[in-house]
Amino acid sequence: MNYSLISQSFKNARKENRPALLTYTVAGDNTKKTSLRILKSISKYADICELGFPHNTPIADGGQIQTSSYRAIKNGIKINDIFSIVNDFKKNKNNKPIILMGYYNMIYQYGENKFLKKCKKVKVDGIIVVDLPYPENKIFASKCKNNKINFIQLISPTTSKKRLKQIIKDSHEMIYYISMLSTTGGKLKVSPKKILQEYKKIKNQNKYKNVVIGFGITEKTISSLKMADGLVVGSALCKEISTSLKKRQNPVKNVTNVVKRLKNKIL
Amino acid sequence: MKLKKKTPLIDQHDKYGFWGGKFGGSFIPETLKKPIEDLTKEFHKLRKDRKFIKKRDFYFKNYIGSPTSFIKLENLSNHLGGAQIWAKVVSEANGGAHKIYNATVHALICKSMGKKYIVGDTGAGYAGKMLSMAAKKFGLKCKIFMGAKDIKRQKPNCDAMKKNGAEIVPVYSGSQTLVDAVSECMRYWVSNCDNTHMAVGSTVGPNIFVKICGWSTAQISRELKVQLKKEFKKIPKKIKLINCVGGGSSAYGFWSEFIDYDKKQIELIGVEAGGPKKSQLHAAPLSRNAKIGILHGAASYVCQNNEGQIKETESISAGLDYPGVSPIHCFLKDTKRARYTYATDEEALQAYKMVTKFEKLNPSLEPSHAFAEAIKIAPRLNKDTIIIVNSCGDAKKDRDILKKKLGKY
Ligand SMILES: Cc1ncc(COP(=O)(O)O)c(C=O)c1O
């Protein structure tokens, strides 16, 4: 997997002396078509696009992403639609990696193997499963690897030293560090200095892993963390979609502007 | 898939927390791994600690009021003809339902872990009311998550929570019932697990919560075993233990001592919420053959669609109105040790009417589901058969619903 698109994106960003910018939006928010248009448009500025597959009982998501998820489900998004969004996206922008992110029950119902086969076919680059922690995720993670898909391990401030070592050892190319004890969309309640200290603990174990920081990152906070390999912004984008819809403005344009501004702050 | 004898059911899981290799587990975000590991260690330590057991027994006796009585429902039995119908009146427990056992144990664990804040979910409001009582008793600050729909339909219990100084956090997402309350409570815990203890209100959720809750409610069957021997000199030859099943904490507590018996001697019957007769919706994943899915950190039979989205449920009984069920009941179903069925809203109401007409007993809508099954099968059985219903909740909380549906309370 040495030359995966994910690794390539980090390499490109590093060359420009900046962190990679990762966006998170929910597939089907607010419709299948709009979410694809958003994805295409923001990928001009984002390095890696995470695409949430929405679940109606999300135990780790805050209000913004919940709202987006419920909206997408209400508008009828199905797993196969999500694959077709990725397929369509990849046809045009083949060099931008896509990471699917969601809850395990949806993969379980679809069937792990069938899900991965579909992912491979539409060229999904990575998968994050919020409620399938290490070591329970070992089998699924190795299945991902066999399909040349990155399984992305999560690490949080509560992760013990021993676990940290094991997780890093078994991780693929990218690791997601959760900045604080929070659901998504919480206000950053830990100082950037503290977050970066924890981040460095991961890097010190293995400097070749691409470590991204997520949770609580907004236009206000992003520049304070820019020494990381990558930074993920999700809730702020979901919120922008909600606001745009409420004001009857074009979410594609508005969200793209937010991503553009985020990018400018880390250049 | 096989049950082991002489091992409590709550301990018959593998190293990843699965019963029968596929039910339960801990499907949790990384942030909760550590707090759950800490809690698991603590519980493991405490349940082997004589001093802790003594403390538990002290509070069970002097605070909760053990044992709750075991009585024959003479008039109801005579009216139906057939089997003898008995009740274990668990609603006599302090607070009016079995939820007090789990709440008390969680408060003791919380204290022992040095945490000052405790949070929990509630549907019928009993789990919340009991946690607020225990929190007050042991000097903890308490927050209860409750669906907005349930806050409206279970007002007496909400009043009690407030009186005990707990904060009720209304949950407006989804169907605004128990399923959403549990999700919101877990989300809160993700953000506050460093200083807050979480109690899950039933034998659901990540593995350790199933265990703690089952360990707590098991008191019910320990008492019953003694009472049966006292009443009949030995355990009778033909017993049917009937219990309503929402998450399954009261049923597990009622059955745990009897699981090793042959099912020809002691049959275990769980009654889920069938919802309104005319509705497609229900809250009966076991008896209406839902598929296995993951909800609130555990694998169990779950009402869901093909895509894995959790389905809305409907029941007149807020306590049973939950799309999932305990992994240990899934295990009991698949090993065929217990039988699961359901009662509709209408049947539960009729059962309530009949029980209260013949007996000085006031079962809430949850155990009324169990009574509905007892009433259904009793006439076909002979009088050597002992049907025992766990009357696990008091109907005071259902006052408004009963008034509306039956014209009186
Ligand atoms: C009186 C009563 N019975 C039963 C239940 C259902 O829960 P469980 O199946 O865990 O006993 C509840 C839940 O709120 C309840 O209040």
C-alpha cells in the first residue's frame, strides 16, 4: 500500500509545508445530488474527503452531524447511493482519496465482505468505523488491507500507553487522533498545546504514520494545530449546510467557501 | 450454542464479551474503552469483596426493603380456573420497581470509584427515579436523560426525579423515547467520562453494563427461591415464571436462579410489547423475529430495516418501548431455554383491568404485559401448575394513560 492515494496526499501536503486538510460531510446531505456536488466542489481545496454514511442512532456524534445524518436519511439515502456517489466522484477527481466513515451496524447488515467488495469497486481509499475499536476491529481491518483499503484506527486522550503502542503497531497508513473527550462538534476544550503533546506521543512511536487530529476544529482553531500531519473538519461543514438551507442559500457555494478559508489558514 | 450449568448467565461470555459467540460485546468509541475497562476491573474487584457484598446486602435489606412479598392471587386464579397464579410483588421495593437494585449498585460503584457525578437513561421513568433516589442517598449529582415523549407520558416519575434533585435532560431526537435517551446518555458520557459514572437502566449496552445490571436484579430470584421452598417445602414440579421484557433486567433478575433447572420443571416466559393491535410498529425484537444488529454498544436482536437503521417502536408502555433487547435474552432464546412472546397494548390494558378487579395489586403497564400472558395460558393448565408473574412496577406512574384508556384509575 506504499503508494496509496492517502499517503500520496500527505506527501503532497508535506511538500507544501502544511498539514493535509480533511473534510467530513454526510452522504446524502441534504440530497444525494447536493452531497455529490458539495464533495466535488470542496475537493478543490481539501486533500482527503471523508464521507459519512449516516446512521439514525449515532452514539458518538454531536448535534451538527446528527442533524445532517437525520436529514440525509429522511431524504432517502441508502448505502448503495453512497457507493454511487463515490463512484461518480472518482470518475472525475480520481486523485482525491475518499474515506467512508460510519457505524458498524450498517456494514454488518450489508455484510462485511460485500461491503468491502463494493468499496473496492468504487475505489474507496479508507474506512473509519466509529464503534469498532481495537482489538475487536482486527479481523475487519485485515480484510480491508487485503482489499487495499486503509482501515483507520482511532486514538483518544483516554487511550492507555499500552493500547497506544498496540494500536499504532497494527495500524495502516493513517491514524486519527481525537483531540478531546467529546462527541463530534464539541467546542475545543483542551489547549492546542496539550493536544499537540498527545499527538507527538503518537508520532514518537512511529513517525511514518500519518496522524490527523479531529474533533472541535473550526476556522477559529485550525491554525493553532497546523503542525499536525492532517486536520479534520466535520461539524463546522455540517453546520454550514444547515445554515445555508435555513437561509435558502446555496450550500455548495457556502460550504466550499468555508473549506477555502480553512485551507488558507493552514497554508 | 449451549448454556453452562453452575455459572451465572452474566458470566457465560467469551473474552470479547459475547454470549453464544454473537450476542453482546462492546461496540464502543475508542474514548470509552478506558472508562469501560476501569469499570470492568472495579466491578470484578467489588463483587469478590466481602465488605462490598455486605454493604450491598445491607442496603438491599434496609433501603430497598428485601424481601418483597410472594403472594397467591387467589381470586384471579379462581376466576380463570386452571393454574394457580402467584405474584412476586417487586413493586413493593423502595421507589416502586425493580430498577432500584441496579440504581443502588451503580451508586455504590460510583462512590467506590471516587466519582461525584452519575448519569442514566430512562423510559418509564423508573430507572431515572431510582437513580435519582440512590444519588441523593449517597450524595451524588445526578442527570437523567429522557425522551420528550416519555417525559409527557410518565409525569409522576419525572416529578419524583426533580424532587430528588436530579436534572432531567429532555431528548428531542428520533422518536423521543428510550432509544434516544440511551443514545444521548452515552454521548454525554463520551464527553464527560473523566469525572462521571454512567448507569445503563437495563441489561443492555456494552457487556459490563449487562453484567452489573443482571448481578443487581438477581436479588429477585434469590428471594423467590427461598420463598418457594418456604411455601411449598421444596421447589414445585411445574412452574412458569412470566416476566415482561423491555431491556430484560427484571426478567433476568426473576429467572437467574432458575436457569439451571430443566425447562419442563421451570419454564421461563418473556413477554415483549406488541404495540397497538392495528399498528405495524412494536417493540418485540425476540418474539417477532428481528435480525441481529448492533445497538448501543451491543449485538442483539434489534428492530431495524435492511440498511441497519434502527426502527421506530410503539408501545403503550414506555418501559418496554425499546427496539433492542438484552444479549442474554437473545442467548436464552437461541438456546431455547426461555420462550418469548408478546402482548398487545389492548391485551395489557385488559389484563390490568382484570388483575385490579380481582386483586389488591396495581401492576404498571409493563408487568401488565406479563399478566396478559398468564391470563391467556392459565385456564388451559391444571392446578398443580404454579404460574408466577413478576409484578415489577407500580401503576402510579401510568395514572394519566390508564385514566384516558380505561376512564378511571
Ligand atoms: C416497571 C418496569 N418494568 C419493566 C421495565 C422494562 O425494563 P426491563 O426489561 O429491563 O425490566 C421497566 C423499564 O422501565 C419498568 O419500569
